[in-house]
Amino acid sequence: MAKRGKWFAALLFAAALAAGGIWLFQAQIGAWMFDRGVAAALERDEIAALPEGLHVAMCGTGSPLPDPSRAGPCTAVIAGDRLFVVDIGAGAVRNFGPMGLPVGDVEGVFLTHFHSDHIDGLGELLLLRWTGGGHTDPLPVIGPTGVARVLDGLAAAYTIDSRHRVDHHGETVVPPSGSGGQPRAFAVPQPGEMRTVYDEGGLRVQAFRVDHGPVRPAVGYRFDYAGRSVVISGDTAREETVAAACGGCDLMVHEALNAGMVRTMERAVAASGDGRLAQILEDILNYHTTPVEAEAIAAQGEAGMLVLTHIVPAVPNRFVEAAFLAGTGDRYSGDIVLARDGMLFSLPADSDRIDRDMLM
Ligand SMILES: [Zn+2]
Ligand SMILES: [Zn+2]
């Protein structure tokens, strides 16, 4: 017994010594960890590590309603080794680094519509893609008519900053001609029409009209590359066009709003006397899609997997996530995934596999 006691005391002493050492040398340990972190971040190349194919990385899965764990709407699409972005909400650009996605390599942005939550991060993306990549041409921003006005406004807002960057770093490091975005507007597709808006290097992107009224124009996109396909709904009420655009696609990324939860918020807000906010919560119900409706669209479109994003309202933990998805699971045989920031869906070329990973 005495022997055991001595061992225990020695162990306790060693643990205390180690804790004391860690406390004493915390700055040195922190500096070592920082050095390692910088080296690891520089070595990291998530895109090069992907197999040939089409890949989707969730750079922002939130909505206008605040959610500390979700950036604003942003879906990165990687075709081979080329990086594109669909919508760019607040905070989304700041996920790129932790996800191992090089902002300077973004080759194009596709906008679904011009609600602020879908463009809040565009100025930041344009700036970081320019300064990070040293490009001599502005970034192509592809969207329905109206995209030029958005870019004109951002150019005005960033004029002074851009001048500061050039003055400070020089024209060789940040060529003035590469600042900002270049609008590539397309006319809104007719109902049911699939309009090709990008066709280069084996990647074809088609836009289709969705129902986000009174917000017009509003479109979704279908990406086809290497025998794989992804459909992104954009913001829409339940819309059969999304199912038709999918037509057996591999992955459907669909927006989702839980109407019961929003009604709970609306009642609470109304009871607190804020009729104005209650009205806004009532209004948003009619131009979004519930998870149950999105499941029906995925089933109708025979999607290989359904990923729900643009999550309204915030779902802070697994229990609330389960409540958010309540009622789904009966109509659709594929997996339904409630997206989180950092999720990766990898579709290797000419296969029917969908591999999942977390990039952060
Ligand atoms: Zn919207
Ligand atoms: Zn939105």
C-alpha cells in the first residue's frame, strides 16, 4: 500500500512539473506552434489533392439570419483544378484559408440573384483575389442582368482602397488592371429554359430561372464536368424547374427554410410587440423552400444526394438540426445532408461515387 502511495505521489509530482513547464514556456510553445502552422498552411493545397472530377466545397451555409457558425451563402465548385464560386455572402471569404482554398486562384463568380446576403462578401473576394493572385485582369462575375450595377457600386466603394494598395505595394505586385470584377451578364432564361452561360475547358454551366418572387431576376445553376453534375438551387420557393434541371444529377445543393421554426420566431417577436419584424418573418416564408419540399424536389429530380444550405433559421446544435430536418426521410432514397461550413463533396470523374470530407 505504501509503495503504491509513493508511486502516486511521484506521478502527481511529474504531472505538476510538466504543467509548470508548459505554463513557464507557453510563449515559446506558442511560437513553435505558429511556425509550424505557417509552414503547414503554405504547403496545404486541397485542390491539388483532389482526384480528377467535380467537387463542391461549402464556403458558407448560412442566411441573412445571424448564425455564428455559418458564413453567408457560398458554394465553391472545383472542376478539375479550376476554382469557381457561386454566391459570396458575409464572412465566406474568411473560410477559404481555413478550408485550404486559394482565394487568389478563383477563376469566376456566379451570382444567383442580388439579395445582399449573396453579395455581401463580393468586395472582399475581389480584393483578396486581386492582391492574393497579382492578376492583371479583373475577376469575371457572371450573373443575370444587374451584375454590372453591383460591380460598378463596389468599384466606387473600393476606389480609394485600391489606390492605397497600389501606392503601398507597387504596380508589379498589385497590377491596377486586375482590381475588381468584370461583369458577364446574361438575360434571364425563359421559364424551363436551360441557358448555357459558361462553356470552357470541359466545364459547362447552365442557368435556369427559379421562383424567388418578388425578387427578379433569380436563377439556379447546373455544373457539368467529367461526366459528373451538380445543381445549385439559389434562393427559391419550391420550384419544379430545379428538379428538371437536375434530371438525375449527382448532387443537388438546395436552400432550406424551416417554416415551423420561423413561425415560432414570428409569434415570439409579435408577442414582444415588434410587429415590423414579425411582418418580415412572415414575408420570408413565401419565397423559400422547406426541407420537406426540398426533399420532394430531390426525389422528383432523382438527385444522387441532397445537400441543404442557406439554413434558416440558425441551428446551433445537433438537436436543433434534427428538429430542422423533422419530417424528411420518407420521400427520397438518397442521403440528405444538412450542410456546415467546410464540408466537401467530391465527385470523381466518370464514376457514381460521392466522397465526403471536412476541410476545416
Ligand atoms: Zn434571396
Ligand atoms: Zn438568401
